[in-house]
Amino acid sequence: MPHSTANSSTAVAETQQKSYIWTATSNGDAHIRHLSNLERLFETFNRDLYGQNCPFLCASISVKRSAKSPLSPLNVSQLQKRAVEAFCQTRFRYPTVAARVVDGDKALYPVESAAEVKVWAERVVTTVTADGGWLALRERLSRDEPIPTPAGDYCLMYLVVRPDEAESDEITTFDVLMHTHHVFIDGAGVRSVMQEFLSRIAAPLVAEESSWGTEVDKLFPPANLLVKEDEPEKEDSANKSQDSGVRLKGFGKVRDHNF
């Protein structure tokens, strides 16, 4: 009895969707899946039309330390240390920030120890002391710094501190700039990652809350498998919040953070 066209098409679709599921490699040191057609398109665009699919998200931060805060005042070295820790914890919630493309059509996420994750975060989180804030840095990065980096990183965080603030014992303001590849993170995802990063700078998790290796359960498949047809867009509750003094330039406001 010949197979129907409908059954064959369904089987092909099911096989394709299974290839988008993250699967552990044979030695267990990574998880891997195939890129969707849209993700492959983003990867090709960025390779052939440099910078077309590497979005930025920037925020200007005012630091107001709570009188009851057990944390010491932030100077520039402490800010860098807190930011590295915060991005480690951001990776635990959104592990895709450490994913990369291999062989042109596959996504790979390395499964690493706490020490290896810290080395990764120290590489991708950079503190820049300069005038001009995030705007000047964005202009330079868009010209001179390709993504992925030579080390293969697809998501980077920058802290921009004015020279006079960097010399102070307590920082009162700084900028944050996130530069990422569109292949893994869309516009809403960029905002979610930024929000988590700022939250973890303000309120770090305790070490016991990050059990490295289990974060692979949070790896998402391609976005097109998560979106339902005709799904109504939900209003972002973050945009309803009262003025916090923490603004995402061009993206409304994010929650208040006490440092």
C-alpha cells in the first residue's frame, strides 16, 4: 500500500523537529542541535553582511545603595567582579548566552564546571573606562569588533565607566552594553537577558542555587517551535512599572534595583 503524501510530510516534519532538540554529545561535554532555517539565515547574513544581525541593548544605570545593604560600596574593580558573577548566574538561567554555531548548521552548548564558567564570564564581560558612555562604545564595536569573537563567543557584556567615576571609591553611575548575535536571541530575549544580568548585579544568588550541568534543562529549541500561530502579543509588564531611574534606551524601563 503506497504511503500518502500527507503521512510522508508529517514524518519529515517530525524528524526535522527532533533534530532541533538539544542532545548530549557522546562524551557528555556538550549539548548540540541543528539550527532552524531561520537561524541559518541569520548566521549567513551576519557572515556575508557583517553586523546586520548583531543587535545591541544599552542601559544607563544610577547606583543607589540601600542603607541596609550588606554589600560594600562599589568601586570599579568590585563592579567588574560583581558583573562577572552576575553573568555566570545569568548563564545559569539563560544558558544560550554561551552557545555557539559549529559546522555552519549546528548549535553547540559546552557543559562546563563552575571554574570553567567563571573563565568564560571573565572573557565576555569587560569594563571600559572612557567618556562617551554606551553610545560611543556602540559606534566603535559596530565598526571594529565582529561577532562571533575569535574565541567563538556570541554574546558579550560591557560596563562603561567614566574616568572620574573609575577613580572614585564608590561608583554612582555606569552604562551597560550588551552585544549579541541574533542567531540565538531575539529582541524580547535580549531584554530578558539584560534584566537578569542587572538583577544579579543587584542581588547575587547564593552559590548553592547554581548547580552547573543542570542548566542544560533550560536550553530552548529554536524560537519558531515555541511560538503558536495567531498568538496575541502580551504587553510587557516591565513597561508598566513606575519610574525606577534604570532605563533601557529605546526599550522603556526595567525594574528598580537596589545596589
